[in-house]
Amino acid sequence: MANLIDSIDERTKLTGTNHLEVLLSSPGTNDETGRNEVFGINVFKVREVLNIPEITTAPEVPEGVEGFVSLRGDMVPIINL
């Protein structure tokens, strides 16, 4: 347990330095360009990482809205960027 706390302390001390930790995600290959895409986000902006839940579709939603998922009792829209 001490190692986990030490690791968290070490990461939180990155504030004020020019160090950055990034969570990378690779959704796959872009059908239009054929390139393997990789996206990154600052780990301090990530609340949690989940497996993809079942997406519920809805009628008459704007283009780009894939549907909705239930996340801890809240309906969250899934947007195709």
C-alpha cells in the first residue's frame, strides 16, 4: 500500500514542473485515411477508465450522436467525433 501512496504523491508533485503524463487511447484505423489513430489526454483530466457499456440508440438525435449509456444512473450521450 505504501508503494501506491508513494506513486500518487510522486505524480501529484508534477504540478509546477514541465512533466506531463498522458493517457493514450487507440480507437483503431481511420477508414478514410488508413492511419492508425492515437489520442492522448492529460491523466489529471481523467476521472476513470471504463469498458464500453451497451449503447442505447435514440430516434431523431442530431448527426454524430451515437446514442446514450447509463453511467451510475445518469444517461450520458455518446458523441462520434
